[in-house]
Amino acid sequence: KGISAFLQDSFFFSFHFYAGICSALRLTVPSHTIHGIEGQPLHLTVDYNFNTTASEIQIIWLFEKPQSIPKYLLGSVNQSVVPDLEYKHKFTLIPPNASLMINPLHVTDEGNYIVKVNVHGNGTISANQKIQVTVDVPVTKPAVQIEPSSGVVEYVGNMTLTCTVGKGTRIGYQWMKNGKPMHATSSYTFSSNNDTLLIVPVMKEDIGNYSCLATNPVSAMESEIIAPTIFYGPYGLTVNSDKGLKVGEVFTVDIGEAILFDCSADSNPPNTYSWIQRTDNTTHVIKYGPHLEVLSEKVAQTTVDYMCYAYNNVTGKQDETRFTVIITSVGLERLAQKGKSLSSLAVITGISLFLIVSMSLLFLWKRYRPHKGRPGADYRKGQTFSGHENAMDDFGIYEFVAFPDPTGVPMVCILPINQ
């Protein structure tokens, strides 16, 4: 008979231990399923031991595919190896080691590998093991595409994410959001093999970092993170002041203060802002942009109504918030006190200037007025005529009198009046 027929008749359909001696021979493998990589060698490790005297040790390796007859690969008796000539360059056995080396490994080598060990001594004992071998091509780094790539409006559009891999066998796909696995929900739907994620409808909560993890038994690769563009808002419109206070329905301010208001809302793309003031039952836009400065001294009314209006030109949604600014009486009193202080200061400053000028003129008059002469001084020499030593005694009214002189030159005398 041929070798295959002989094996089939002798032991292939009897993969079991002989009764009463099964404990005499132990045959072990690290795993009953081993995953190999195409193009690389694969080592099927087998260990055996027995507790009897042996004259011959026989090792046989067979290979089978589903729904097919096992094929003989190689065998050995003691140190002599007998390979099947068809596979002698592919499989290697080095007895008494029962491990099998497959090099190189191809997809066609996927299947079940059966090893049987016979030990002959006083009798013959046998043991066998089966190892399933799978062969895979490692996956390459996946890529994720989003449709539509230009972005979607929440509650209006849908979004599709597709994961593609260049190479790999038996690929499994797992979608990740912010580093955590995603699962099917009312909004998230996956294709049959999980390579496509459909989000219907898209909401603001779908914003995040998405990636695709591609795996197979011999490899795992994750795509680059991709963040879809989702248009939403405005949400949570609020007005704050530069005083660190959140503006409610009423905001009080002292007159004389300048207050900077800031309007903000969560939105993509950013909102456009308008500030509207209500005066005499009419409204009008006073400024565009998120900031508004109110100078209370320039406000004609003590109570002013304002409104911040936010608009998203992509979603078409808008929001608004109203508040009233009240200029408090405390501010008015402070302003009045400030005016009184300014008036008092002006009076004091005027009096001070008057006194300073007066003292300066008096000083200059005393410094540069004519000096008095001694009593009986000669007036011809330009000296003043006075009979008083105290200058205060010289104050009064004087008249000038001219007398004729024999020489023809008139004489001038200064005579005091009422003295």
C-alpha cells in the first residue's frame, strides 16, 4: 500500500491513547491554535516524555485541510528522517525533537497539523496532538474619509466615516472616539464588517477625535485622528462686565464709571454680534461686535435697556439676551460732591493767587520807591526832603511849591498837607 493509505489504515482515525498506558507517554504543545505571518517561518513546538524503556521512537507529521484527506509531510524513526519528496524543502524535523519548522509560510499552508509519536520498548505506546495554523497578512495603517468633508449642520445633516486598509487579511474594525471604543446607538450605525460609521443626525455632542483601529490575528494598526467639522449654535449666550461680574437682568453702575460689556456664546462658526439700545419705545443698533463700552456720564437717562443679539450665519440660528443698566443715586451724589469739591478748590485757588500777586506788588513797590533824605538835605542833589526817621511817618499828601530865586532858577519845595 502507499504511505498515505497505510497511515490511514493504521492510525489516522484512531487519535487516542491506548488503554492502560496513556499516562506512559505525554505529548504537549503550547497552543492548539497558532497564527502565522505570510512569508515568514513558523515553528510548531512539540514536547514529549515517557517513563518506559524505548528502543525506537517514531515521529510522524500530517497536514489536513477541511473536507480533505490528511497528507503525509515527513516522519522519522530514531534519527532517520523520511520526508515526502513534494515538501522536503519546506518542512524540517530534527529528531529526537518532535517540533516542526515551516519555512516559508504561505496562505496555502493554513490548516490542521497533526503530530503523532510512537515509542516502542516492551510494547508500543502512542500519543498525538492537533494544531490549527492560520496564515495572515499584517494590516497596513488605515485611513479615514469623512463625507461630507466640508462639514455638516447639526440636526440637519448626516455624516459618514469610512475606514480603508491597503493590505491585510481577516481584518476587524473598531471605531474610536476620544480614545474610547464606540458602540451602536440610536445615532451611530455600523456596516456589517464595521468599516463604515454612519451618524444620523449629527449633533454638537458628536464633536470629537475619531479614529479607526484595524486588527487581525497577527497585527493591529490605528489611523490618524480626524475631527469632523460640525456647525452648531449659538448656545449659552451671556453678557459679562470687566468688573468680573456676570450681567443679569439688571446691572447697576455708578455715574462717572466706564463699563465694558462682553457678549459671548458657544457657536461654530463664531457668531456675529449686535448691540441694540431701547430708547423712547424704539430700538436701534448702536454697535457691532462682542464688546460694548458704556460711559455713564454720557448717558442721558438713569435707566437704559440694552440687548445683545448673536447670529450664526451657517446654522441660521440666533439668540439674544436683554438687560437694564441703572445709574445709581450713589453715583449722582458722588458726582455732586465731586462738583462741590471742584468749586471750593477754585475759590481757594483764586484767593491764593490774589494774595500772591498783592504781596509781590507790595514787595516791588518797597524795593524800587525813592529813598528819603536826611532833615534839611539839599534838594538840588536829588535827595528827598523829610524830617522823619520812621518811614511810616512819611505817608501822606504833599504839594509842590516853586519860589523865585535871585539867580533866576526857581526853587521847589515839597510841603505836606494836613500835617
